[in-house]
Amino acid sequence: MEHAFDHLIVGAGMAGSAAALALREAAPDATIALIGGEAHRPYNRPPLSKALWKDGKEADIWRPIDEAGATLQLGRRAVSIDRQAHVVRDDAGDAWRYRKLLLATGGTPRRLPFGEHIVYLRTLDDYRRLRQAARGGARIAVIGGGFIGSEIAASLTTAGCRVTMLFPEATIGARAYPKALAESVSAYYLEKGVDVRAGVTVEGIAAGGALALSDGSLLAADAVVAGLGITPDVELAQAAGLEVDNGIVVDTHLRSSDPDIYAAGDVAAFPAAALGRRLRVEHENAAVTMGERAGRCMAGQDAPYDELPYFYSDLFDLGYEAVGTLDARLETVEQWVTPYREGVVYYLEGGRVRGVLLWNTWDQVGAARALIAAKGPFDAASVRGKLPKA
């Protein structure tokens, strides 16, 4: 079967749906289609590791895609792009003609080379599978001590599960937090009842289904969930000859190396002027805002993606928002109202602020963006006290 649309979006997630809504507003008479690999309509992903474990209200996660007036083709995956003919083909053999194309293909979870029953928390079906297992004090092993691992460990513990965290680093969040903060977070998780096993990894699955650990022990679990990050889904773009470098390379207007093909969300590597380098970000704010700007640009508006995205997390009673690069290898300057409970951490490199961690410090994202954009120079003495802004 052959279809023809003014605007075709491959990927029916947060970025794709945001683009469709923006396109409809900017181009009321345009024809729009989305191709999505999942069986579900577009939904917000953050609740999968946050809010759904508190209230279980799946009705609140759905994005308002009906307002886009778009054709929504679910359960299909695009398999090729003919750039010259402006045609995308899907895995059912259908051809989709387009005038402008957006690739919002997201990413695929990094997987361990064993354990077919491990849950990689990426989709609504993953959440439902884990939710089914996480009942009545279930024993859950969480592999990974980074963003997703720490978040889902907190949510599962709050939901009444007995959680064991396994990760190779010395502390939770070791790659992002200053050492003392990371140590405090690890101690906090222990206080909350999490069995934190730092420096321990999973080597395989033993007889009977227990996890074989690097310290020689076995760990029995009713379910195993892994948060190991994602790999951007660039295969479609790469096969079409688009420029790829840790994501689909785009300009400030989110155009790829083909002026009729755009990219947004987890898969897009965009120029971050404030950081002086290209960036690819796997968070909600980037997906939604980038999708919205891409939709407007596809409709012919001048809507550059010119802001630095932020992200946030909930860790039991702790929470934070962050902007820019959180890399513990950079110079970190800590500024605490209450040590490790409320404060700001600045990440410095070459006299510039490269990242800001707002730890239980709210309504400062705009000020943090401005600080990162400022030329400085900054050092530990001059940056301390710059935030929060009244």
C-alpha cells in the first residue's frame, strides 16, 4: 500500500507527538502521519520509573495526539528511506511518501549478553511486566547505579519491594555526583532499606535462575530490572547516508545532512552553543521541546532549538533538577544549605560553568542556563553563591 503526506514522522514517542502537535498548529491544512513501533499511542516515559509507582494511574500518561489530527500507524517500523524519491518503507511493505520527514526514532536499551527475562525499563509494556512481578514484598534486583537504576530502585522500595542494587562503581551516581554527595546518597539508600552492593556486577545466570555475581555469591530475585542507558537508533539514518556521530547530526534548526529530513529527541545530536560542542540528551525536556521546534521548522517557521535542556529525578524524599554536563571528572564546587539535602553543585571546566546540579533547590533552571552561557571566567570562589537567584 502507498501513502502520501506533507509531513511524515518516524517515531510515535514524546518527540514525535510534540512535533505533530506543533505542525498542526503551524500548518493547519497540512497532512501529517506518524509511524510508531509500539502498539500504544504516544505517552510520557518519565512516569514509568516515577509517578506510576506512586499512583498507578496509566490514564495520566497519554499525550494529546488526537489534537494533531494526524494519521497514526502503530505497530510498524520504518526499514528504509529513499531520499531521492522521498519515500519511507515500513516492515509491512507499505510505502510512505513525504515532503518533509522527521526521525524521532529514540534509542534501544543496552542489554546484558544473558538473561532473557531481564526487564529493560523503556516502554509501557516493560513497566507493566515489572509491575506484575513487583507485588507483595517481591525481591527485585536492580542492575545499574546511574540515573534510571537509582530512580527505579527508589520507586520499587517505596512500593514495598525488597530491592538489591548492583553496579560496578563505588557509589550510587558516582559518574555524576561529587564523591561526598555520592557517598551520602548511597548511605541514604541503605537507610531506606535498599541492599546496596557497590562494586558488584552480574556475571551470568546460575542454575535455578539466581544471578551469579562478581563477588562469587548468588542472588535470588523474583524479577531483575536493568538501567544501563540506551544506544541511539541511528541505523535507518545511517543506511540512508545521513551524517551520524553519536546520534543523527542536526543543525540548530534540527535539519539533518538532508535538508528535507529532520531529527529530534534521544536520537538527535545537536549543537549546544552554551557548551561549545555537540550534545545528545535522553530526557523529557529535550524530547518535547526539540520535537516542538522540529515541527515548527518543518512547517517553514524560524524556530531554532537554542536552549540547553534540563532533566530531573526523584530519589525517595530527595529530588533535583540539572542543566548541562554532570560529570564528576570535572572540577566540582559544592554549596550546601544543608549538606547533601539542599544545595547547588557547579561543574567547572576551563573557567566556564559546564553544568549545574540543583539538589532540592527549585525554580532555578533558567538562572542555571544563564550561568552556563556566561563567559566567566569562573573559579570556585567566584561561582559559589551565584545560585539560587531570588
